[in-house]
Amino acid sequence: MEQKKLVDLVLQELVNTMQPSISVRRVLEKHDIDYVNESIESIESVLKSKSLVDIVDKDSKGFDCFSLNTTGQDFLRSYGSYSKFLRGVDAETKRVERAKNKKPYRTQTSGDGKPPLPFVPEDESFLKRNRFGLLILAVVLVLFYIVSKITDSSL
């Protein structure tokens, strides 16, 4: 089994057990998982490095017994499990790498070293501003001319 799954298993056992403390070896034996001393040491080092457990005492075989402390309880409430925590760390690392790889925005500086002025759009000309009004005026003039021709021809 992977180390993160074993750490999750130990944390779940510490949460669900009715005993005040339990050793990592006892958890692995309970779930019939083959273990090596190095794997147990790596699980214990992860639990200690994150300050998730406190060493309470030793069991009958002389192995350290752990209990979940308040930091471990808060850790499990916020992340749910150690593997979810690692996925979040991986996702955050990827976001940081993408942010580092982005090209910075470069503004164009003037020759004298002053920062550039903000963009100010050009003012529209009189014809562009009053395009619709001038079109209506032209239509009225054309209609006036047509009406005046019609009335002159009828007289």
C-alpha cells in the first residue's frame, strides 16, 4: 500500500477507536497489512512532522502509542484525509508554477523614462457625433424638395 493511504488508515483508526492511544503497528496488524520497520517509521515521521499526533506512552511490546491532538483533529476537519491534503498541495504547486511561467505585462515607456500616460480615446468629430440628426435633416430636405416640385407642377 502507498504511504499516504497508510497514513490515512492510521488517522482514521485514531479517530474511530475507543482507546485513548494506539500504536501504528497495532493498526497495521488489525487491518492485516504487511509492514516493514521502515514503512512504520515513515508513517510515524509524517504524523510527527505535521504535528497531528502526540506520543502518549508505550504499549506492551515497547512501541510508541499515539493519540490524535487538537491540530490533528483540525487537520482532519479541514482536509478530510492526508491524501486530500497532498492533492491540494499538488494543485497549489501547479498553480504557482503556471503563475511563474506567465510572461509579465510590459508597458511601453516613453524615451525620457517617465511612466506612460493612461489611454484617452480621441474625441469624436462633429459628423460622427451628429450622424443620425444630419441624416434626418437630409431626408427632410429631400422630402421638402420633392413636395415643392410636386406643388409647382400642379399650379
